[in-house]
Amino acid sequence: MVNPEILHNELVFQTARSGGKGGQNVNKVETKVELRFDIKNSQQLTEEQKQTLIDKLANKLTNEQVLVMYHQTERSQLANKDKVILKFDDLIKKAFTVQKNRRATRPTLASKLERLQTKQRNSSIKSLRKKAFED
């Protein structure tokens, strides 16, 4: 398990103007924060860890194996920076957690009986909908 906080010194931040409505400050305040993390050139990760990240985060990476994330919902740049770092930390933690294998189970006798009773009930309801023919 990799501690994401040791990767913080390798993060590169860029700011931009947020999209959407903004009023007076829309064209002067850059509150959107973009985080970039170059997986391929990281000094803190081993080759195995780099490959794990590349495999698990393939749809979030650029062609140069750079992870790009951004946050723009807050009104201050600092708050957006904190949120994007939290998103990055969660993503790294999820990438390195090992999923447990599912244990196959069989339906219980009670659940089988309940299913059969429900089927019987539905069948009788549908059979009552049929028109009776009189000769």
C-alpha cells in the first residue's frame, strides 16, 4: 500500500478560470485547480507500483501516462486545491486496495420456497385474467 501523501511533492498544479456563471469576478479570478501527476517519471513509486497505477487508471491517463484531475466547484482556489488533493489521495488508495474474492453461496431452502410461492401466486393472478369461453 502506497501512502499518497509522499507523492504530493511530485504533483504539479495549474489554475484556470472556472466555467459557468460568475458575476463580477468571472474574468479575473482563477479558481479552477488542475492537478497533474506524471506516473512514468515518478521517483517515489517502484516500477511495479507504476504499472499497477497505469493498469487501474488507464481511462484517466493521457497518452504520456500523466494523471490529470481538476476541481472547480468551490469559490476559492485554496479550497479547490484541497479538494483535488483529497480526490487524488482517494484515487491512489482505491487503486492499491486489493478486492476480496467473492465467495459463492447457494440459495437457502426458505428463499427457494418463497420464490416458488411467488411464482405460483403470479401464475394464479394471470390465469384469472383469461376470458372463460362458454359453449
